Amino acid sequence: MNYRSSYFILTCLGLGFAFLYIPILSMVVFSFNASKLVTVWDAANSPTLKWYYALLNNEEILDAAWISLKVALINASGSVILGTLAGFGLARFSQFRGRFTLNAMTTAPLVMPEVITGLSLLLLFVALEQLIGWPAGRGITTMTIGHMTFSMAYVTVIVNSRLATFDTALEEAAMDLGARPLKVFFVITLPIIFPAILSGWLLAFTLSWDDLVISSFTSGPGSSTLPMVVFSKVRLGVSPEINVLATITITVVTLMIVGVSWWMARMAKLDKAAA
Amino acid sequence: MTGRGLVVVLPYMWLLLFFVVPFVIVLKISFSDIDLAIPPYKPLLEWVGKNSLAIKLNFNNYAFLFTDRLYINAFLNSIKVAFISTVLCLLVGYPMAYGIARAKPALRNILLLLVILPFWTSLLLRVYAWIGLLKANGVINNVLLHLGLIHEPLTMLYTPFAMYVGIVYSYLPFFILPLYANLEKMDWQLLEAAEDLGCRPWQAFYKITLPLSRNGVLAGSMLVFIPAVGEFVIPALLGGPNALMIGRVLWDEFFSNRAWPVASAVAILLLILLVPFMMWYQSVQARESAGAR
Amino acid sequence: MTTSGGAAVKAAPWKDPTARPYVQVDHITKSFGDFKAVNDVSLKIYQGEIFCLLGASGCGKTTLLRMLGGFETPSSGKIFIDGEDMTGVPPYERPVNMMFQSYALFPHMNVEQNVAFGLKQDRIPKPQIEERVATMLDLVKLGDFAKRKPHQLSGGQRQRVALARSLVKRPKLLLLDEPLGALDKKLREHTQFELISLQDKLGVTFVVVTHDQEEAMTLASRIGVMNHGEIVQAGTPSEIYEFPSSKFVADFVGSVNMFEGKLLEDEPEYVRIGSEELGGTIYVSHGISAPPEAIVWAAVRPEKIFMSTAPPAGTDNVVRGAVQDIAYLGDLSIYLVKLPTGKVVRVTQPNTSRHAEAITWDQQVYLSWDATSPVVVTR
């Protein structure tokens, strides 16, 4: 790459990242703004933590966060199981009845607009309730089922693509040495693809935690998730408590990502040193 | 053989029940009448007499959608918005993906993290950030006023402009990541060979890099276009009352008007519209992974 | 003192019709759709042998090896190991172990755990496992590396771990898939002799798959040359080299000069072949079986051709030509000599003297060979 084109690329990168991060930074900055108008900086009283206290005492938001947490945890764990099974099947078994369908069913949710998925799930639950009496009304159960349905598609893709680069000779070698297929999966395959499964779990957790549309369709009275509460607030305009929420979220995510990266780099360094 | 079946039967059955069957139900309800009851639609099948079952297919919902300008406009506008957003993502995202793919490995990881980080942060919150930036007494207007570049606040919020900004902002990582995955596998020595044979850098890019990254561009475009057509949150928060997007129409029909049959018909039509694109996406993915193996 | 194939070579059990084969492959065919990867192959392999399957890529040798290991099921035919029918038996129930081409070391386990893995599956008590693993690691000279992980080892070390892991279970049969392919030349030579020595010590029967004929010649007690899914010839390295049964084998193993010709005289003790390609006659001092008027090929190995500036005696097995190219390889030189008919003959000569009258480019030379040297093939 000669200098001219690399300056162009650098500028694009710089502008692009500025575009991505200025909104985030502005939210963080204004979470410390005393003024209720959020974007009009009240120099006399800022920076302040008063909105932080307000948020942490906001029952509605705390209850919603708790519900979101429950749904996200169950969703992540369930999606990982379903997604790993599907991903393993698609990657290892080149031919089985229904392979095409399974493949289509695990890639469609990735691109399908959420309004369609949400609407269809709600209509299913209503019809099921009429038919067999379950589920009795919508709530955490129906939301979790809805989330798992689209989350597992993401996990399937992650596991499938990890297994594609996995050396099958490792599994054959284990069988050659006397391990039965099920044992091979748990003792050889699973430990090696574990990072992919972990990232699938994290992705499923995040998708569920942030989901608005499908939650809105499949929730019931008293089971509002955090995004649903946030949405009803921001429809009316800006709100300083939301800025605080955003700052806390961003901080947690950043710490986690930075922490994981640092930990992985450290592991790699220790590895090299031991060699 | 039964072992194989056991592995896939659980996810298969789950998706069949909770993903595919619902679409059948949506289809069914799109043919029924609205009813002031719970649930707000009349059943499709009714027993008339002792041994006859009547199926009443109400095509009115579809007829309604095709004749009322509102819905046609909403569909067309959604496609237009999604298409323009995809192009914008391409213009902004391609140089970024390229820059990351060409960076040194250590820097590359950091840049990738920086692209992925917003992705892990709630979409809702990030769209909310733009409300604060774009409104009349928001950050951008305040800065511009302060610098004396304008004398009156610009109307940016609740306009199509705000919607485009919001969509591009939210979907940019979805474009960059698959394109990056594709560019990362490229053999950069091909460019050196081209330059050795007399090609200028821009020509080499145009004749070699661009065609080879075709699958990545298509994959990224599909990941932006298809969900953007049905996007609801961003038009609702940033677009204002004139931003007519089909996702919003569906939501309003369902929640505000309680017109479940009409909403179902909208969903079915939207699905029919998007299925060819989804199948195109599938085939691009299959080609990409076939090439990789 | 070890030689290739060790004890088996000296005993030559394949020559004994009453000897019981250790591995018997009976009319094995493997089809993938319409394509026959392995076509009606039958083989007898005896205990203690190092049997090499030699062939180009795609000839079916790896498929055959995988069927011996249980990773592919034959479409038809049977496989017997030590008298038992193992045809449908899965790999985890066979007394057979395989050393994979990529070594397939488990990256999340260290050397010790890798080698112990197979023993753990057999539920052998822990102290015994530790002892056997330690012994095996010492045998492959990796005792100090027991706690290292595979990515912390060099290519040669990884190969030894793979070998140790596959031998520690004392299998009846060890399958090796291109065992030396990933090593550089010097290491390859060194490892070849180590493999032979190890095999001799442990008495395990080896089946090796390779496309490298030098490797096959060094390691094997017997070689099975494969082409298009069939075994075209099976025999000891010298049999394969000196008495190839077809053009393909003659050409595949080592280099050869092939002269096409017609039988002029066909007697029980000799044949005389007239070759237009050669521009002369070839006299072979043994009889062959071929129909009259048949087209035959006389194969003469490059090292069996004498090159001289003065014309040798006799009219058979002599031809004149001009030196077209010379490649100096240190221990020997390869000469490409162009005949008046246009055919290029390959001659190799050891560089025995430092100051010999050097033969140079374009020089006119006489090529000749002994009547015992040519091998006549009819296909």
C-alpha cells in the first residue's frame, strides 16, 4: 500500500470510529449533567452523581433488569445446548434427512425482521393456549422460548463454523485409541471448541438482554424487560436516568471485553514462556 | 444412524414448533376476520351442520393492503430506505473493513474489538444516544450554535435524515464483520503480483480486491438490507410520524389497532418480499464456505 | 544391525505357502458413488513386516489404510486381522492403532496425557499407565518433554509423540499415514532408521502409506504399488525395482529408460528386440512369455548403462548419442544423452574420481549395457 491510499484508509478508519463512538461518549458525558434536559450542560451543578442515585432507586427499572437477567441467563444456557447440537449436526453429518430444513431454519432467524418473528411467536402462543391450555398467558416462559428460538441460530452458526476448521483427525485419533463417539465428543471436541461455545453463550445472553421487539410481542402483564421499560421512557424524549443506564452498560461491557482480551493475551504469553 | 438422528432431533423439533409452525398460524390468521374478542380474530374453520366443515378464507385483509396507498407506500419506502442504508453502510464500512484487514496483527485485534464493542452495547441505548445528539437543543445543534456556524437550530430529529443515520449507525458492525472475515482471507500477494505486472494501486484494488471480496460485500449487504426493511425501533424513535416503514405499520396495526388479521397479512407479504433475499444470502454463504474448504 | 523389515525380511514368510498371514485383505472394494477408490484388492501381510503401500495421490492407498483402521467400511470384501474378521468393527474396538499424517495430537493435553489417553480408555490401573507411558517416552527419547503441550514442540518431536501414543497400547497392527512427509530431508533419513529400529525392537507389524518411493524402499520389507485403486505389484523392494511387472511400476519406482520395440527373436534362453526408438537391437539373456509379434518394452535403469567415448564391442545393447544435459548431484551425476532417433536416454554415473576425463555437453558418447540388465514388460 503506498502512502496516498493508506492515508485515505486511515482517514476513513478515523472518521468511521469517531462516528461509532461519539454518540456513546456523549451519553456517558451527559450522565453526569445535573440538568434534567440532559443535553444542556448545567455548568453550575455538574458533574454530579444524582442521576446515578436516582437510577439505583428506581424500582421499575430494577425490577425490569431482574426479569431481563433471568430471561437472559436461561436463554443463554438453553440456546447453547440447542445451538451446539444443531451446529455439530450440520458440521459433522453431511447427509441426513431434514438437513436442508435444519440449515434453513438456523440461518433464517439471523436476517428475519424481528417484528415478523415476534408476531408469529405471539400468535403461536395464543393458538396453543386455546388448543391445550398451555402456555397460560404470556410472561417469562413465553419470552424465554421466543429468545431461545432466535438465539440458538447464532450459536449454531458459531459452533458450525468453529467445527469447520476443526481437524477431524483428532476425533478419529481418539476413536482409534479406544474412545467411543460420545466420549470423544465430551473429552476431545468440546474442550477444544469451548471458546466458541463460550462466545456463543455470551452472544445469546447479550441478544436476550438487549431484545425489545420479540420481548414486546411475547411478554405479559408484569413481565416487562429492561429494554421495554427503556423504550417506553425514550419514546417521550431524553431522560438522564437512561444516560446513566447507558454508561453503566458500556462500562460493564468494556471491562468484560478488555478483561477477556487481556486474560487471553496473558495465557498466550505464559504458554510461550513455558515452551 | 440413530445416534446422528438423536443429535439433531432436539433443535430440529424446537425450531419446527417455535419457528416454522408460527408462520403457518400467521398465514391462517391473515385469512380470518377481525373480531371484538380475545383473541381478536374469528376462527377459520367452523362446523356448519352435522358433518360439514366450512373454511372461510377472508381475502379482504390482503385486498385492503393492496388498495390502501398507505401500505403500498410503506412497503416501497421500506425497501428504499433499506437499500439506501445498505449503500451507505457499504461506503462507510468497506474502507473500515479494508483498513482493519490490512493492519498489523496486533493493531488488527484492537480495531476489531473497537468495532465489536458497540455491537455488544444495547441497540436501543445507542439509538437513544442519537436523540440526544440530533434534537433541537441537542449536542450537535449546541456545538454548531456555539461555533457560530448556524444561527438557528437545525431540524434533524424526527426526519428521514435521522432515520438513515440511526440505521447506518446500528447496522455498520453487521456490514463490517462479514466483509472483514472475507478480506482477511485474501492473499495480499495477488496485489503485489498485479503491481509487479504494471497495475496502479487503485486499478489493482478495482480489478482484484473488489471482485474477490464480492461474497463478503453481498453477505454484509444482506445482513443489513433484510432486517432493515422490517426495522421498527429506529423509525419509531428517530423517524418521526412521516417515516413510513412497514415494520412500524405492522407494530401499530397490532398494538394500537388490535387488527391482528391485517397485521398478519402485512407480515406474510413482508415475508414473501424478503424470502428471495434470504435465499440469496444462503447461497452466498454456501459459496463462501465451499470456497474456504 | 537392523535392515528394512527386520526379522521378517530374513524369514521371508510370503514365500512360504503354509505361513498364516497376520493381516488378510480379501477382495476389498470401496466405492464412493460411481467412483471406485479401491478396486478388488487382496493382500496378505505377515507378522513383523513393514508393508508399504506406495502410489501417487488418488491411487487409493489412504482409503485402503483407513479401511484397515476402521474409519471406512468396505463396500464389499473382508478384512481379517490375526485370524478374526474385523470388517465391520469400529476403530475403538480394533487392536489396531494409527499414526495420522497430521499427528492429530490433542492440543489441550500435554505429551504425557496424550500418550496415556489410549491406556485410559482400556481402564488400565493408574500406576501401570504411568509406568508404560514413562517407558515409551524414554524409548522415543522424549522423557524430558512429558509436561509440554504439542504447540510447544518441534515437528520432529510431535511426530515422536504421535508414534509413542500409537505404540503404547502394543497394537497388533500399526498403520502409518505418510509418517515422514512433514519432516525435512536430513530428519527424514534419521527417522527412517529410527522407525525400523523401533519396529524391530517391539515386533509390531507396520503398514505404511507413502507416495515417496525412496521412503518405501528404505522402510519396507515388502512394497505394494497401487494405481487407480488396484495393487499392480507386490514384492520386496529389490523385486519391485529390478523386476517390475509393468511399465507403470518400472516408471514409478526410480527412473527408467523405456524402449519400445518388437520381438525379432523369441527363444527360451534369450530374446532379441528391435527398437526404432533406440535405433538398434536389445539382447536380453532370459526368455519372456509374450505372444508373437507383440509390442514389448525394454526397461533399462540409468545406473546400469555404461558411458564411454570409445565404441564398445558388439552390436546389441549399444547405441551412440550426444550429451544434452548434465546434472551434478555431488555423489553422482545424471546425464541426458540424445540419440539420433530423437529419444533422450538418462544415464547416472557415480563421481568416483575427482579428476576423471570429464564428459561434457555435446560430447559424442557410446551407451551400452549388459544383457542381464534390461527388464522386458509387456504392458
